[in-house]
Amino acid sequence: MPKQKIDRRVERTRQLLQNALSELILEKGYEKVTVQDVIDRANVGRSTFYAHFESLEQLLLSGFEPLRAQFEDFLSGAEFDHESPWALSLTMFQQVQKQQGGYITLTHVQKFLYGYLLDHLKMGMTKRNKNVPPELLAHYVASSFIALMTWWIDNEYPLSAEKMNEIYRQLVEPGTMAIMMGG
Amino acid sequence: MPKQKIDRRVERTRQLLQNALSELILEKGYEKVTVQDVIDRANVGRSTFYAHFESLEQLLLSGFEPLRAQFEDFLSGAEFDHESPWALSLTMFQQVQKQQGGYITLTHVQKFLYGYLLDHLKMGMTKRNKNVPPELLAHYVASSFIALMTWWIDNEYPLSAEKMNEIYRQLVEPGTMAIMMGG
DNA sequence: ATGTTTCTGAACACTGTGTTCGGTTATAAA
DNA sequence: TTTATAACCGAACACAGTGTTCAGAAACAT
């Protein structure tokens, strides 16, 4: 099945809307951006917007898609050591910085991370430590990551991704390992 | 200055509005509650609402006030060991559970905690570790607390406040101390 | 050149916010 | 018990935003 060629107008419209949203988010933050703002900036008809996306959030998510795909790829790649979930964090710092998504997308990054961590923690934990629920542990590790990321973005990337990753591991790894191995 | 006696009607109205908001939050979550909902439930005139509070969030905050005052008291109390910020967390777990505020108020708890932690961390850190900004550290410690609290509330308090506090310390203390003492 | 798809933009119904104001009622205090 | 006043009511209003519809214009692929 040869993949359907996409009408130029569709491509163009979606691009305009995504760019407009990006700009507006940088200018005043996602929470304050309205559909009206976006279509004015993009110079696109109101009905056109709703022909493509059912809401602002859907438009936002459409821009997040490439990043998500990249993580998916990375996780299924051979070079990834499944014994150490920590290997993931540096990549994430780097990619999120490059993507410039701002912290709106972080909600989705968090969900993604949580699911991944939960799988791996369930396996890695010895039975006697199930008195600390793996769900709680996964939630903590993912949330901590998001916390550092949020600070990093808020302060406009004052440290390198490598440094941030180092701090993250120093902070989170000891406590987590202690609980996993036997508390 | 003898404290002004409050008109019964004022007391009554504020109470009705706060109760209505509480109920509605439990029923459908803060995000979905409107001013209209609240005044309908409280059976209070629209203009009356705005005579008392300038927005829904202000109404929410007014309910949070007693909790905040309690922390303020605790912190200025003699029995509190200023060398160890960790002593605070158990009280917080207990009080937030009692208050049943849900996670909406957590945003404000976080701000409060952050400010407090930052003060104490700045003093407790040796100079050579300033390569990890104290603001980042405070942000992490506060965020981790909120993360555990969020999970706890979401899962309807499956563990005791004491147990939660124990886990929190086990997770967060090692990494934080390591960085503070010399990384 | 032609048939199809997409875009346009104005109109519409809807939900919610926050303000104003004349009239009513509850309250505190004399 | 009266009375001045402070609080409440509710309807009306202006406003901003959402999401839908539809007929006509424009861009597109072939």
C-alpha cells in the first residue's frame, strides 16, 4: 500500500497552527493561550482549526508525537541496558531541551515514564520489599524527574543536560536502591 | 482593639460557599467546578459570591487558611528542631489527611514548603557544594513530598501517615544529605 | 479542463465570567 | 421595639471563549 500523498494545504495548515501555538506558548504560557489566539496568529479560519484538531490540547499533543516516537525507538533499541532504567534520563533531558516543548508536554512525559518504570521496578524488586508498593516507587522516580525538569525549564536551562542528569541520579538513586534491595 | 463581631449573615454565606465548593470538588474535581455550580449548590446570589471572593481560587484558598496557620504555629513552636527540616514532614502528612483538602491545595503547600526549605538549606550547605543550586535542592525536596502526597490521596490513603513519612525519608534523605555534605 | 478536497468566514447557540443596581431582608444596637 | 445599616437578592448586561454549520471560493491532483 503506497502511502497516500498529503494535500499541501493540509500540511501547510497543520504547520501554521503548530507554529502559532509554539510561539504563543513561549509568549504567555500554555494556560493562557486560546483557540482564538492560535487561529489569529496562524491566520487560519476557525472552522479549519476544528477540521484538523478537536481541541487545543490535541494540537499540542500532535507536536509532542515525534518526541514520543523517539523514546519508543530508543527503548526498543539494542544499545539500551534494560537492567538500568537510569540510562534513560540523560536522553530525556537532552531531547526535551532540544524539543523546547516547555513544561506542558511534561504531563505526558510523566505518564510515559511512569508506565515504563513500573514494569521494570516490578521485576527488579525482591518480594520482601513489597511493603513499599512499586506503584509508589515508580510515581516517585517519575515525579522527581519531572520536578528537576520543571526547575530546569523555568530557569531557562542554566545547567547542562549532563549536569542535570548527574544531580538527578545523585539525588534519587541512593534512596530508591536502598528500598529496592531491602529496607 | 476589641475584635469586631462578625455579622451572622457573612459567617453563614462564607460557610455555605465553602461547603458547596468542598462537596463539588469531591464530586467532580476542582477543575470542573464553576462559580455557577457553587452558588447554585449554596443557594447564594451571584453578586453575593463576588462580594465575598473575587474568584473560585480565592474561595478555595480561604478554606486552606487554617491549615497554613497551623504550620506557621508549628514552625515557630519551641519543640521544633530547626536543625532537621525532616521533622516537619510527618506533621504535614497527618494534617493534610485530616484536612481532606484533596490535591488542589497541594500547590500552595508546595510553595510554602519550598520557601521554608530554601531558607534552611542555604544555611546548612557548605560552600563547595553550591555547584548544586540550593533552589534546585529545595524544589526537589518539596516536589518529592508533594509527589508522595499526591499518590497517597489518589489511592485514598492506603498507608498510614507514619508509614508514608518513613518511606519519604528513606527515599529522599540519603541523596539530599550526600549532596549537602559534599558531592 | 475538471471533479474533488480543503479553506473561508460569518452566523449561531451555548457556557461561563464578572459587574451593576434598585429593591428586600436580616442583623445589631439603641 | 424600633431603627439605621449592612448584607443579600436577582435580573440584566457586556464580555470572552467554545464548538458547529453551511454556502461559496480557492487550491489541488490528475
